[in-house]
Amino acid sequence: MEDDAGSFETMVDAVRAFHQKHDFKNTGGEDLTYRIALMTEELGEISACVTKGQSRQRLAEECADLFILLIGTAIAADFDLRQAFWEKMRRLNGRTSRMINGRIRVSEFK
Ligand SMILES: [Mg+2]
């Protein structure tokens, strides 16, 4: 593992370096519509891990794929994902939960 691998900024820097290595900015790699397609593809791979009973290691890899794409989307769209994360966590922590069809749901329940 990288030195300081636990730092979110280190992770963002690694994804930014990956984008620069392949010149994503000038080759369509930061096009948001394309990125949505890629994230959907990875979400499908995560789903297949569950529905096909694949290993926890495979599930972790597919979740990492999606997380890397999310970080890259924040880079492409120029927003601070760390700040957005903490703002949203604060809001989520203020919400209530309900049981719906045997599963918990935390929402605003408008
Ligand atoms: Mg994948």
C-alpha cells in the first residue's frame, strides 16, 4: 500500500495523476455523460458480485472501481468530494429511519 494511503487527499491525487497520465481532460475521459455510463457499468459489476455469489475480494475490487470513478467525477466536475461527503453525512445523521418491507430506510420521507 502507498505511504499515507489513508489520506483522502492522497487518493484524490492518485486519481488526478491517472487522469493526467491518460490525458482524460482532452480525450473524453472527463465527459460527464461518459462517466455516468462507466459508473453504471461498475454498479452492474457490483450487483453481479452479489447476485452471482462472487467472492468478497471481487466485490471489494468492483467497489474500488466505482469509488475511483466517483473521485474522478469530482475531479472532472471540479467539486470537493470530501466537503460534499461531510455535508451530506451531517444531513443524513439528522434524518429518521423507517422499516419498509422488512428493510430499514433512512430518508426525508416527504
Ligand atoms: Mg469493474
